[in-house]
Amino acid sequence: MAAKKKIIKEKNHPSLDIVSSYGVELSGKKIVLCVAGSVAAYKAIELARLLMRHGADVRCVTSDAVTKLVQPDYFKWATGNAVITKLTGELEHIKLADYNQSDLIIVYPATANTLGKLANGIDDTPVSTVLTVGFGSKIPILMCLAMHASMYENAAVKKNVEFLKNKIEFLSPQQTEGKAKATEPEDVLDYVLKKFGFSSILKNKKVLITAGPTIEYIDPVRIITNQSSGKTGMLLASELISSGAKVTLVYGPGSEKPPKGVKLIKISTSNEIFNVVKKEMQNKFDIVIMTAAISDYIPENPSKNKIKSSKNKIKISLKKTPKIINFIKKYQKNVFLVGFKAEANIPKNELISLAKKKMIESNADMIIANDIGSKRYKKNPESNEILIIDSNRVISSGWMKKEKIAKLIIKEIENKIKT
């Protein structure tokens, strides 16, 4: 009778009230969350809650090292389930990881030690034993590595990753501040949703995206350009590919690597991008996103020969280029059009006013505006603050990493096209 009461109590744990509050995509899925001894262990709480909010039943397994960083009761509070901190005669590892007992095992964060134990069949902790059983019973394992960059580059660690890479799944760590940091919980959630067949609004949508700078020739060796790296465009393209969209990427000479899965068209000049976009629009798209930093002015009469450096002074006459975005709705009236508006050192209300003016001129459905002249941006160009502007509202992202900004933009596009 006492055991029965205990089961009822855990079933009605208040934390279970959040289950499926965001969606039912993971409803009925049993997910084992193995938490290894890394300072990133506290983020496992957030991951567990995200998985639950989409319907999952989450059970946590921790190592002794983790309990010194995060109290086990915290994991029980988060999931509403008892936390496994040691293995007993109840055979917890079999109940969780034997054949068909769970749908997925996530190791978050995954240390070099945990990786090595799985690769070499060592099971001397609750986490490593659950992984050994799950590995043998073919339960899918997702490992989210986190460690110092030097450890990640260690030949033995690389050997273990190589051995396991076709047997389990990995989410690559974020290389920053000399560390290979664990993937953010939101990114793990996205991966899990896609793994279980989450049907994105963007699946099979045809998207044309422009990215990067253009270059304009003064003479055969000298150019006018800008400092755009193309990173935001690459991140958006990557998010679109992950969502199942069919992406055509028109990319200027930026410094970022295009994601796998796009149809890549490389261009150099504003004239080239104009001609490519005009031609591609014949294929009909669902969405067009114009992130490219296209030159507003180009040399009127570029020299066919290299201008001699012996001259003390030269004059270059520039002419205005056509705004490509203004032609998109003329090529295809029903396409969802997203434009970008970058300004420097202007008040927020003026930025909004200029963005709305651009939206009217181009008949765009959404404009992403930002100020790239601020000291904060120049000091840390990996982060930004944007304004998402449409006909009804203005949304401020706040200061955040460009990776999160890309996710926010995609989310807003999804919200608009589904209504």
C-alpha cells in the first residue's frame, strides 16, 4: 500500500503540470537524461523542462560528481520523477535502458570521461552503466559534449568520437572562450523534435536567401566593399535547412561557410546578384529573405587597367544601384518578403521610421532593423540587437547572440506564414 501511495504521489507531482504546455510533439516519449560531472550540469534542468513542455516523460541519471554541483532534489523537482544517483537491487539501469524501455538517452553535458567510458565499455557509475545498457540494446543515444577546447582536441578524445560517431549521435559543442561548451538547451530541443518527426511549418517551403557583401571594382585589382561577414544569412539558412525548407542561397564574398544542403550560387558584384535573383525568381518561392549587404553605390566608370599609384590624387565618381528588394514583389506578387535595414548611430525611433519606410517602398512583409554603429556592436559583433517590424508591431530582440537572433527571426516568419 505504501508503494502504491508513493507512485500516486510522484504521478501527481506539481512539476508535471508543465507537461505538453508548449506542444505535444514528444507526448508518449520516454527520455533518459544522463547528467555528467560538468559545471554545465545546471543547464540540464532547463533542458529537462523544455522536453517536458513538449510532452516528454523525463528521467534523470546523475554521477556522484554532479550531486556535488546540483542537488538531486533539484532534478526531482524539475522532472517530477525520482532521480537515479546510484544503482541498487531494483536494477534501475535495466528498467531505463534495456530493450525498448526508453525512446532516447541524452547525455547533457557529456564529459570526455563519460565519452571514453562508453567508447571502451567501462560502466562504473550510474551514467556509464545506463549508457552501456542503452548502447547494447540499440536505444538511440544523443551526446552533447562539453569540455575545455584542449581536451576536445586530445587525440584520445577524437579517437573515441570517431569510434562512436556512426553508432550514436553527437551535437557539436560551441567553441568559445577556450572551451568546447555544451549546446544550448533550446538547440538540443530542436534536434530532438526533428528527430521524432516534428513537422515544421517551413518543411518543403522554397526559400531564396541572399547573404554576404558585394564588391565593386574601381580597377581590375581595387574594389569598394563593406564589412559584412554573411554570418546572419548563414545562420538563417542553417535554421531553414534544419526546418526542412528547400533553400537557394545567393552568397557574396563573405567569410562564413555556407551550411550543407543549400543550393549555393556565388556572386561578387551588385550587378551579378541582381541578375541572379531576377533569374531565380522565375522558379517561384514561398519566402525571400534579403540579408545581403549590397552596395548602394558603385564606380560609374571603372578603369579597365590598374590605376597607377604614382598619382597624388584620384577622383572616383559613384552612381546609385537599384534596390533589388523593390523588384521582388514585381517578379512574384504572393511571395513572403523579408528585408534588412542596417543603420549606424541613430535613435531607435528613427531606425523604426526608416525601416517602415523601406517596408512600404518594397512592399515587404517584414523588415529586420539594427544599428551596426554602436560601440557595443563593434566590440562584440558576434551578438546584436534587432527590431522585427511588420505591419502590426515592432519586436525588440534585446542584446543576444546571433545564433539566437536567427532562431527568433525564423520563429516570427513561421508565425506570420501560418496565419
